[in-house]
Amino acid sequence: MSKMLMIYPDRCTGCHNCTLACSAFHDGEFRPHTSRIQVTTWETEGFSMPTTCQQCEDAPCVAVCPTGAMHADPHMNRVAWDDVKCIGCRMCTLACPFGAVVFETARRRIIKCDLCDGKPECVAFCPTKALDYVEETDSARDRKKAVAVEFKKTFEEVK
């Protein structure tokens, strides 16, 4: 059965351990700005929210990629990309509704969650269990959608 990354925003303290673990795993150094997961904190409201690629089933980033570099990887239940095919057009960054696909100009590469090939470092290093890698079931998908709806409501109130 496929697995998916589940976010529990009510457990997030904004510690950024997930961003540090991600950048260390992928780049071998602590570079939070190159992390594949980001944590946004609204200090006045006392609210933090980790965000990352949602591994969309009908991914807009895949649809706009002119070379097929961004593609579905059904084996890992993720959206993957191929650095060799990528021409750096950045269409995927514009298409992502979550802002989870980023182009790093310094290294001329796409930065996006790859689920650490099935062992997400962000999950391993989250001290409050705000992140989990769970079996993808109907109830897990429903919960993920419910969190997205609540986050949208909260964001609209904060604006």
C-alpha cells in the first residue's frame, strides 16, 4: 500500500527541526532556505504550519513541464523530477498552488519534496510528531483534506 506525508498543524511548535533535517539530508549542511519543507509561523496568533509538496494526484507542475522532467512516480506515490531533463524554465514553480516547488538559482536546480525515497527525515526529527508518514487510506486522505480546509479558513482570518 502507498504511503503519504501527514501534517498535524496543532502539534507544530515552529521549532524548524524538520527544515534542518531535510536540508542536512539533501545537501549535507544546515541550509533551511533549501529545505523541501517550510514552516510558516504567525507569532501574534501563536500558530505554525509546516508545508511541503502535496504530491498531487493530478499535479499542475507535471502538466506544465515541457520536457517531462517533472513526472508522476506511482511506485513511490510522489511527484518526481529528472535533473537531466530539466531545462530550468521554472514553469513548475509557477504552477504549484502550494509554492512547494522552488528553483534554486545558485545551483540551478529544482527543490521539491521527494519523500526522502520513503523515509522522510522531517518525520524522523519532528519532536512533537507534527509530521507522520502513514498508509494512504480513504480516512487519511479525508483527514488531509480537512486539515487543508481548516488551514485555508485560518489563513483567511489572519489576512
